[in-house]
Amino acid sequence: METYDEKNTCGMICLKYLLLTFNLLFWLAGGVVMAVGVWTLVEKSDYISLLNSTFYSASAYILIAAGAIVVFTGIVGCCATLKEMRSLLIVYFFLLLCIFLLEIVAGVLAYIQYQECFPLCQQLDKELQHNLKETMVQKYQQSGEESITSAVDKLQQEFKCCGSNSSSDWSDSVWILTPSNERLVPDSCCKTPSNLCGRRDHPSNIYKVEGGCITKLETFILSQLQILGAVAIGIAFLQVKS
């Protein structure tokens, strides 16, 4: 009988530490998700202002909220495991079930949205093209629009593109049409940016990307949807395996 109790105690201790390890990993995963959300807001917030859309900001806030819930669940799980409180364990498993269902739904929705983006691409493309071009030509280098100017320069340099649809979009720019301006395109369109390099719009000097910056942005959006769906379903699968 004593041997049985020892084995039982050993088994419970092993199970306890196994569950504690899983909770710590779960807590770290939540921290990573929150970090991705914060990174999206900090690093990609410029693109939000250019697209006149709440898509990125909403996605970032959802990631941060989801990460916070996962971190909270991990803490509850650790406390329940260490203190062996039945009520906390029930709360913990309920939260795990909710997170699992949310991950599955998020993953499936991201996948469906990714698939539907192809037939709806024309409509999306027109809307994004209009918003991006309008923002570029009307607000670039205008007083009080310093954040937009910085965002456009960052976009063109990071994605190696020029203009919303093409470099010719800049011919309608309020700033380009200013008599005192000597450039045909912003200096950020140049392959090697320097002061007044935008005076030459030859392909050897500036980025001439087919489809312009909007194509690059669409590719970026689709890749983000793929990653989001894969991560959500992947974590949910790991939960089931655990």
C-alpha cells in the first residue's frame, strides 16, 4: 500500500510539473502574440494612415487582447497547478476551451478571407488604389501632414516602389505641381535617395514597379492573413496535442 501511495504521489508530482511547464509555455506564447500586436501598431501604423482603413489597427488590438487573455490564462493555470485549487482549475480549463475555439474561428476566418480576397481583389484594389493615390497626391509634403509625408517615404523605400499605381501618379501631386518644386517624383522614389534625385524619373534612377505600391501592399496584406491563419490553427493544434 505504501509503494502504491509513493507511485501515486510521484505520478501526481510529475503531472503537476508537466502542467506547470505547459502553462509557462502558454504564457510565453501569449507574450509573443502581444508583442506582435504592439509591433504592428508601432512599426506598421504609418500604413494605417495611408490606407484610411481601420483594418490594421483593429487586427493589432485584437492580437494584443488575445495575447493578454492567453497570458492571464497561463497565470491562472500556474496558480491552479501550484495551489491545487479545484475552482481555479475549472476556470483554467474553461478559459482554455474558449481560447481554443477562438483560435479555430480566427484561423478559419483568416483562411476564408484569404481565399475570398482573390475574387474580390478587383473591388479591394480599386478602393485601396483610390485611397492611397488620393492621400499621396493631396497630402504629401503639405503643411500639417508631416506624418503622411514620412509614411509615404517609408512605404516607397521599404517596398521599393513609386506612386500608388505607377510613378506617373505623382504628376497630379499638389506638391509636385508647385512652381518652386524641381522634382518629377519624391526623392524616396529613387533607388539611391539623395537631395533632388527625383528630378529624373528614368527607370535607371527610380523604382518602376508594375502595379505600383498598391500591389506591394496587397501582397503584404495577403501574406499577413496567411501567417495569422497558420499561427492560430497551429497553436490550437498544439493545445489539443498537449
